[in-house]
Amino acid sequence: MTEDINVGTIDLNKQKPKPKATIGLRPYFAETDKKYVQYLFYSTYFNLVPQAVRLRLQSPFLIALWLGLYALLITTATRLTNKYEWPSMLTLTFQVFVTLVSVGGGVVGLFWYLDKFDVTYRVIEGIENDLKEPDVYYRGTPGDIRKGNFWVLTLNDEIVGCIGMDHNQEPVIDQSVKESKYVRASERPSTADAPEIQAAEWKKTAYVLAKLDDWIRLALVGSFDFVRDIYLKLNNVQIEERRQKILFEAHKPQEASVRRLAVKLECQGHGLSTVLLKRVAFWAHAHQIEYLYAETDELQTKMAEILEKRHGYKLVSKEKLGYFRTRSVYRLDVKLWMSQELEKRAEEKRREDELKEEEELKAFE
């Protein structure tokens, strides 16, 4: 009598090798890449709104203002309940409600204000200046060729990152339409038109949700626009034209700047910014650029950390542009970075050779 032997079953799915991600870095092509680069820029910037809220909530001035308004509300609520002789339980419930409304409403209002007046302002500034036509701005025209360039990083042929090297030797004037700090509802980028929505797996659902988000934003911001327009008309307020604003200062012949470093939200934290920053450094060295500069604002703390701790950029100045806004400038010595990079590669090659020799010796043993 033979004994049956159960050797188990083979899971064919486990035997299949996992698909490898294909990462590519190539120059920017205006015909196919423009809308993806612009979406990448403003989506990553709008993701910094919570950072802006946290920064404001750390301000003693803002906390004092909120506490003052809360004290006024709770005092008014207490007087109202005492006047009508409400029961103690109802009075307590009403006071809790006022507290929740003051806290929740304050945070929501702060989110709305920063999203609408602060971050949107910075996004429009980029979209309507160098990112309006990145190829022309960074590379120049046939009659005015520049040393700058703009690249996109792809993951499985999908654009997930971008970066530019700016070598303009004349001051760049801000050409955006938002010469006042106020940004109307009609000037805001539409989420529903984003390429990510068109490429979503559940395209119709994603489009409906994005459109709903656009409508809600348009209703909130548009209603404020309406009230503001009435106020300006009744009070005969004229919006004065602002002086021309210099967006970027001119570069010296041996200097350039890193601009518009952005990595898709889902791909952050995997070292893709290193690929982009190294590309710029190698390009700068090949074109006799001695110093690379990079600017960050108070919201881009992660970018500042990457520049300083991972790539050797040094902080050279920090300028205060308002009560909260700051601009930090970092500088990289390209020649020093290149020598260190070559030493690092030589050390890695030496270690690889040592490991190879050890494996060959073990094979003979």
C-alpha cells in the first residue's frame, strides 16, 4: 500500500517577480509636459497649507487675539443666558457650543484665509512667470540661448518630479496678474482639470469629487468677492497700481539658482529629490557655474533640510518679508561638491572591488 504524500500547492502569484519601477530623468518638453509640471508645482504647494496653519498657531499674537475674541463671545453668551434665565444645564450646553464654534470656526477660517490669500498668491506667482513657459524661461530662445535648463523626473513614464536651473543675468520682473495681494475666485487653479484626475482609475468618481471641491471653493471665495466688490463700490475705494516687483535678482556669469524643485506627494520620502538636485549640480559644473543658490520660504522646511543636510548647501542669508513670511538663501560651492562626489564614488568603487575579491577568495576556499 502506497502512502500519499502532500507536497502542497504552488501559489503562482507569489512566484511571479514583482514589477520594477522605471525611473527616468529627461529634459522638459513643452508640448507634452507643461500641464503636468504646473499641476505638480501647485499641488505640492497647496499641500503646505497645514504647515502655514501650524506656523500661525505658534504665534503669541494670534493666540492672544483668539483668546480675546473667545472671551468676548463667552461673556456675551453668558449675559444672554442670564438675561433669559436659562436652566443651568442649557446654559452649560450653550457655552460648550460657543467654545466649539470659536475653536473650530477659527481653525477653518485660518485654513481658508491661508489657502486663499497666501498659498494661492505664491502659486499664481510661479505659474504666470517662469512656469508659464519653462523652456523659454530656463533655456532661452534661439537668439538668446541660456545656460539654464529644466528637467522632469518620470516613474514608469509618469512625471513625478521637476527642477530647473536659472541663469538669467538680468532682474526678472513679476509678470503675474496678481499685483494686489487679493486673488479672486476665478483666478484659482481648477482641481477638476488636473491631469491626475483624468488619469485616475475611477475617473468619473474622481472628477465628480474634484468638481465638488471646486464648487465649494468657488462658492466660499466667490461670495467673499461679491461682498468685497460691494464694499469697494460703496466706499469709492480705488485699488492703486503696485510698483513693479522684482521676482528674481540677476545672476553673475558664474552663478545660477535652483528653482521649482517639486516631487509628487505620493513619491516623497524615497530620495527622488537627490536625483534632481544632482542633475542640476552636474549640469552647473559642466557649464562652468561656480555657485548654485536655492531659495526657500517659511513653509518649505523639508526642502531646506534636504538642501543643507544631504547636499551640502550652506545658509547665507535669511530675510524677513513680513510678520510670518521669510526667505532663506542657500549656496552650494559646485567645485567643492564635485570633488566630494568624485571621492565618494571612488570610495564606493573601492569597496565594491574589495567585496568582489573577498567573494573570489571564498570561492577558491
